Amino acid sequence: MQKTPKPRSYTGTTNPAESPREVTNKALARRAAAEGIVLLENDGILPLANGASVALYGTGARHTVIGGTGSGMVNCRGSISIDAGLKNAGFTVTTTQWLDTFDADYDAAKSSWIKRLYDMSEPGNFDSLYRAHASNPLISPKAPPVPPQAGTDASTALYVISRISGEGADRKEEKGDYYLTDDELELLTAVTAAYEKTIVILNVGGIIDLSFMDTLPVNALVLMSQAGMEGGNALADILTGAINPCGKLTDTWAYQYSDYPYSSEFSHNNGNIIEEYYKEGIFVGYRYFDTFDVTPRYSFGYGLSYTTFNAALQDISVKDRLIHLQISVTNTGSLPGREVI
């Protein structure tokens, strides 16, 4: 007797309407994303005035990376790009035509890239397709030049640097990965020359080279990371001061790639992408930089705020082999905020 197959079940929903749970969780995701954003540099330009006109450039402006590859990416109804988040917050984005032109070039490059991945893999073999994807990332097309009216329609520009990251590969010491591409550096240089103020947004899932900070007049540097489906709105919350940045670095950002111990043997650097031997032992991150007196660009736990705090030790005691600290934290600035001790 032939059995009737059970109907296919889904872990998600096929209902086009958002449930109350989704609405609640979107608000939570937006708040969590904003509180994870780290303010690395700010000469006073941030927060921006509500309703200001801003220019927007970079691959991640509309093609914002919301999560990593593999298990770092989940399905969602949609996501808020940086461009959309700025507009939702009341900003006027003056470079719509530039973004539209770049979009058309990007979509063409992406279609060609997808076809190339399938040509490189075995038909119907997901593993071979995944391997092709991991070793052949999408290369963004050359961006259009900064428009002639740049600097007259807005005094402030935002430049977005994006990098996809995930479990398939480590950060490579190459342009387009750890380093900026020639095109990215050329565009960023043009943007800083055309506008009075420039804010760089790091839409990245891992550490990249920041040596451009030593040569270009960048007024603020914001580590957005891969901030999820509400990332664009969360970034706007930080830029407007609706939420005071309170995120802190969970990594040590070095001045150069070679500052990291045994970086010469990372993944592709020694030709062995199957086995990885961690010869640095316990000297990972701040343990190495502190112990061997290597000065980082930004240390573990670093992060600025729009306000200031004072932390004072009130009491210290030892009980049951545990050290107990009582610390008083005072907001000494003019804006509400949170501080990590």
C-alpha cells in the first residue's frame, strides 16, 4: 500500500504579513545592533544634525552586508541598507544618481559572477558550488567618479567600506580583502578632497587595514560590522545620537597585518587551507600585544562615546577565593549613555 507523503513543513512562515513577534524582534534587533556599533574616531562631527543633507558613497551604501557566509547568514523578510536607514531617519541623500549608476554596474557584475560560480562547479553538487563561492568572492565594479557638484550639495560625505566574512576563509593579505583596492582608495581620496567633512563607515565582519587614516582627512570612523537586518536603521540611530555609541572592540586592531603573531602562516599565506596550527598558544589578541609591547592602532575594549564617564573604585575584598570590586560609574557629560567597565 502506497503511503501518502506528508506535506512539506517550513521552519519559517509563508504569511506575507508580519506577526507581532516579528515586529517586537525587529525592534530588539535594531537596538542590539546599535549598541554593538563602535565609534573609533570622532573630531566632533558626530552626532549629525537631524534632517541634514549628506553625500553617500561606497559598495555598502545600498548593498550593505548584514551577516556572514554559511551559518552567519539567515533568511529574513528584508533588510535595511545604510541608504534606506539614513532616509528613514530624515537625512537627505544627495548622491542618488551616483548610487543608481553604481547599482546598475554592480547588478551586471553580480549576474556575471553567479554564472561563473555555476560554470566552475559540478551541476547539482552544492559542496562544489560552496567551495567555488568561498574561493571566488564577488569583485565590485569600478565606482563612478565623484560628481561635479560634490561638496556644493552637502558638506558631509559618508563613505562605506564593505567586506563579506564567514567560516569559509580567513582574511587574506590582499587588496580587496585586508587592504583597500586601488579603486576604493582612489574614490575615498576623491571624496575627502571634495567634501568639507568625511565619515568612514566600516561595514566589515573582520579586521581590515586602516592606514588610510594616517594620510587622509577623515573626521569620524565608525565600526558598523555586520549589523543584521536592521543595520541601516541602527547606524542612523548612532549617527543622529538617538542612541549614544557604547560598543567596545572585541578584537585588537593592529597597525599592520604583520603585527599579529604567526600571521605569515595564516590560512592561504602558507598554502595550507586544510590544517591550521595555532603556534602563538595563549598569546592571542591583547595577550600578545600587551606582553610583547606591540602598540595596536585600537586596543581590545576600545570605543568612544558622545559623553564622558568617570569610574572610581569604592571597595575591594576577597571572599571564597573570589575578588569582589565595587565601582562607582558617573556620567560626567551632557548626554545619556552607557559604559563598559
